[in-house]
Amino acid sequence: MSRSSWIRKMFEEGARLKAEHGADNVFDFSLGNPNLEPPEQFSQNLEKIVQEKGWHGYMPQAGYPHVREKIAAFVKKDQGVAVSADDIVMTCGAAGALNVVLKAVLDPGDEVLSPAPCFVEYLFYADNHGGVFKSVATREDFTLDLDAMSAAITDKTKVVLINSPNNPTGQVYSKESLNALGQLLRQKCETYQRTIYLVADEPYRKIIFDDIEIPSIFDSYADSILVTSHSKDISIPGERIGFAMVGPEAEYRDDIINAMALTNRIIGFVNAPALMQRVVAEMQGATVDISQYKHKRDLLCDGLRECGYDFTTPPGAFYLFPKTPIPDDVAFVKALQEELILVVPGSGFMGPGHFRIAFCVADDVIVNALPGFKRVMERYR
Ligand SMILES: Cc1ncc(COP(=O)(O)O)c(C=O)c1O
């Protein structure tokens, strides 16, 4: 509870400030809850599908075969990898998928390594399944530091968990760095005579700006497991729909798939939400209007740059992770709160000396918060 308290604290503080000052006067950048409505196609599909009869029973734990086929066809085209429906387990969002994967592959005491700053729930998910979480430093611009990764891998490492585009930094890992990571992992597997899985958590894969491309993890490393959801790309986080996909060339592919179907059941999910599986099957490749997030990113980055904030412009996701002008990120975030601006201290993501701004908010919130961001920066410069 105390380790997870940052997001919780911001949430409670937000509720208190909104009650006191009115919701419109509080600039809440604390949660990664997309503000854009799902694409029109979503409600159209839902209305059509909800009328059909005979779809409310138990199903294969991996999910409906026709849904997995549609997803496999999309990933095959999008990423150029020969995946099939049998490589996929439908899950309750990316969070569900991560838990299903970790329960399937971890033995007690196995290490889960993740480049930091990172999504802090990883700690709890590793712990849920007997794993030991270890964060690994990244470079100044939050790209992968392979020397740090190499030094962190031991004979107990079972999973390297990466997230690109990243929460909280928005950074994207290049094809070259993923290839180098793949090479490093193959060497370490050889050294320690065990399989290390590369788990790629990609719920922000489709939220990218400036014509960059997100490489396919399966091209860089065979023993990869892709984890994702439609929470962010079509703005349905409350609906809890995602999937895990095992690399078709993974050494223990069949065992992992069978284990994941079992863990989906025994963790208690049983299967991913039936209605949502059928809806998203018809929406592979669909997204909200990404240009709106790009507009918000540019509005925020241009405004904060003028106020003197120092940051790496995020090429993806909807988060900005600026440096705090003082070492104490918690004190800086408290100063922003006095201006009714809610953000999360970087310490909450294992990235002290920074703070996270979730810019999946209305444009007005960004524009109206800038004077407050400026006043606080002026106090500390
Ligand atoms: C990096 C990352 N992974 C996983 C999740 C969980 O996503 P979902 O809502 O699909 O479970 C989130 C949610 O914010 C996230 O930021």
C-alpha cells in the first residue's frame, strides 16, 4: 500500500481540490485515462453484436477462435510475422495479460528486470507470482542502456519486461536497440543455460507521432511475448480487453500458450470479457484520432519549453516526463498543487528528479495550466 501510494495520493488530492475549487478550476494531469471518445465504429459494432443470440456461455480459456484469428491476421500484416490464432490468449487488458504471462513463466525467486522509469504496477505483478522485481537504469533520454542491462542480468533472471512507447516517459525503443537487446539476451541464455523471456508491454503501440515506426519485437528475439490491450488505442480502459501473444518461434511456445490459458483461468479471470472480444475483433487497426494527441503533446511541449522546463519530447504515448528544477520531485509536485495542477512525482515511477504529466486531457486544461506551470518554475529558477 505504501509503495503504491503516489497515484492514490494524487487521486485523493484531486478529489479534494475539485470539491473545494470546482472541477473546471483544477488541472488534473494525474491519470492515464484517455479523454478521447472511442471511434464511432465501436458503438456501432457494440449495438449490432449485443443483439446476437447464443454468445453468453463459457468459451475456450484462450478466447473465441474467430477473434484470435482476426487479431493474428492483423498482427501478421502489421508486423510482418507469421503468427496464428494459436499464439494468442485473450486477456482482461494488458494488466491481466502481464499477470497471466508472469504466472505462466515464473518460478519462485525468478527475477523480472525492467528499464526504469517504468509503470510501477510491474513491481506488484512480479511479486504476485513469486518473482523479484529489479529496475535497470536507462540513459539520460530514457532509451535502453544495454551495459546496465547486461550488468543486471543474473542466473536468476527469467523475464526482461520492456514498455515502448513508454509510460511514464513516452520514449520509443529503436529497432537497433531491440536487436542489440536480443543479442544480449541470447548471450545471457547461453551463459546461464536458461531461457530468458522478453516481454514487450505495448498498449501504446499505435499512439505514435512524427512518422516513427514501432519495430516488431519478434524480429529481434524469438523468445518474446507481446502483451497489449485496446485500453489506450481505442479509449476503452474500463472494458478490460487485451491479449498476450507468444512468438511463433519461441522455444517452448506450446507449453507457454497452454500455461497461459490455464493461468488465465486459475488467477480467476477465466476468460477475457466475451462481448468486448467480439467488438474488438472487428476493429483491428482502428484507433482514436492520434493527431489530437500529437496536438496536445505539441501544445504542452511548446508551452513548457517557453516556461523553461527541461524534457525529452516524447515520440509516443500520452505522457511527458520533465526534470524538476530541484532534486526533490515531491516538493516540486506539491508546489504545482498549490496552483491546482495535479501531476505525479517521478519517484512514483522509479524516476526521481522528474514528474509525469498525462496529457490525455482536453486542450483547455493544458492551455489554462501553463500560467501556473510558469509561476512555479519562476519560483525555483
Ligand atoms: C505501461 C502500461 N502497461 C499496462 C497498463 C495496463 O493497461 P490495461 O488497462 O490494458 O490493463 C498500463 C495502463 O496505464 C500502462 O501504462
